[in-house]
Amino acid sequence: ETGVTQTPRHLVMGMTNKKSLKCEQHLGHNAMYWYKQSAKKPLELMFVYNFKEQTENNSVPSRFSPECPNSSHLFLHLHTLQPEDSALYLCASSQDQGAAKNIQYFGAGTRLSVL
Amino acid sequence: QKEVEQDPGPLSVPEGAIVSLNCTYSNSAFQYFMWYRQYSRKGPELLMYTYSSGNKEDGRFTAQVDKSSKYISLFIRDSQPSDSATYLCAMSVSGSRLTFGEGTQLTVNP
């Protein structure tokens, strides 16, 4: 266990559905991240929250909406997704986004399929 | 040009072989270098972390950084079937986002 838990592990949704991904970290970290992992591509950083404040939005389409109610929880709200959004969505946390080392710890991911 | 280049493989070796995994990069400001291991259906887990140039050893794993050549390596000695996974290199400038390579898929055959 890495201390970062993601639910659900698998999700199948239609293009008109609304769903949410959840991430919880038990490491006492202050920074949380959403990444998209597609086959044969490097991890794509989507959003960063540091001390509950969004500090990065990497030009992500508005059909992805993050929410960070506290430093331990992170959500990714999904609506009207496209088939090309099918991927593994990874949550990560680190002590502080601005820390020199910035070692990130990952959850197991949510495998999303958009039909 | 990608900021970090990593051969995606797949790489297949017999058990007991020495494995060499590599990444090259273009940003000379990178100072922190990491290797993550990702098993199938799991998230990446930190395997090795190195600051600046030099070598770091942990059991069967050795990480090397050559900043002059902008080249990092991960060596696995006496490889085991349990080492079969995708290995991701990652690097950063102090306090900035991680930049990942594409990942190399490794299979160690019994």
C-alpha cells in the first residue's frame, strides 16, 4: 500500500453520464495531483492542488472538473466525456508542491472506459 | 523534441540477466532523477531517487546519472521474474513538476 487510495478501480461510462473519481491520501501530504496515463505516452499532468488551492491546470478540457475539499481528499468530476478520454487516471500526493525533492506517491489508478 | 526520451521496448531478458534501462533528456536544469516501477494494473511506485550526478545502489538496483551527457540509467542485477514491470524515469528542477519518460516495458523470463 502506498498510502494513496483511489476509487473506483474501474469505471465504464457513456458519453452523457456524470461520474466522479475519488482519491484519498493518508500520508499527511499537502499536495495532490491528477495524471492521465494513456498507452505509449508519458504521464500527462492534469491538475495540481497545494494546500487545497489549485496551482496548475494543464489546459485540461472543462469536461474534467477537479475538487479538493481538504489536503487529504481529491475528486475528479467527469461529464460528457469522449471516447479518447478512456485511460488510466492516477492520483498522486507529495509533501509540498514547492519542495525541492517533490517525490510523489501514486495510487493504483482508475481505469476509465468511455463508450 | 520530447523533453525526456525513453525507449518503450518491450525488453525481454532471461532470469539472472543484467538489465540496463536508460533515459536521455534535454533540459540541463533537471536536478532530481527518479525511477518508478509500475506493475500491471497498479500505480507507479518509487524505486530509486538520485540528486544530481553520481551513482546510487539499493540491493540489486543501481541508478546512475551523467548530467554532462544528459543521460540516466537503471541497472538491475540478477533479474527476477518479479522484476517484470514497466519502468518510468522521471526528473525535475527543484520545486517544479515531474517530467516523465514514456516507460520501458520489461519482461524477465524464468
